[in-house]
Amino acid sequence: MGTVLEDVISETIDAEHIQCRVNDWKERVNKFFTLVNEWLPEGWEAKQGPPVVMHEELMRKHDVGATQMPTLELNDRVGHFAKIIPRGLWIVGTNGRIDLKRQGHHYLIFDMAESFNVPDWQAVHAEQRQIREAVSEDWLKRILQ
């Protein structure tokens, strides 16, 4: 299967496929957090935040148990703070969504790649969704300024 829409409407999807997608999502989120940690501007630190429970509709439909997803908290030396939280895997038109919140700003980060492909992280400001850009070290530094 290549897209979320195919997962949602397919009659051949089973618990094994759903579990593989969940495992892949956890791996992509962890790798994304590693990238963020590598890209942090000087003076910023990343630490693991409290996990969030993932138990989406397709997981429940196929009796795939809930799982805990990691979160990431970013802090600088003067008290600035950002939080990164995985929000969902089965988001039509994407291959998952992660939210980044910082000082009243909310960014939606989507993996635009097909299922099981190399991630293509793209971000939009929640209030300016028509402007999408690739997530990169430069993007993160600009967001954290």
C-alpha cells in the first residue's frame, strides 16, 4: 500500500500491516527527533518529553494495541521553550503529522512521502497553511529564533 487513503479504504488491510505502519511511524519520529537534536542552534538543548498515547481509529478497528509515542522538548539558556509532539499517522494526504509549538506559534510538520519511503518533512504555520516549506536546519533555526 502506498497512501493513507489506500489504507483507510482497503478491504485487505490487516493487523499485521497496521502494526508495520505504526512501527515505521515510531522509527520515523525517532529519526526526526535525532535530526532536530543535530540541528539545534547554539545554546539550545533537547530532552525527551512525556510520551503521548497513540491509538488511532485503524489501530482500534484491527485490534492493534495502543502504543506510546515519544515527544521532544527544546530549551535554550534564557528560558525559551518549544515542544514537538507526534499527532497522527493516518492523515489523508500525508504520511503522518508532528506538531511543533513555540511561544504561541504552532507549526504542522507533515511527512509527504509515500508509505515506507524516505520521509519528506514539510512544514506550515498553522495560521498560514498555504505556505509550505521543507523542514531543514535553516528552517528550525529560524523557528527557534
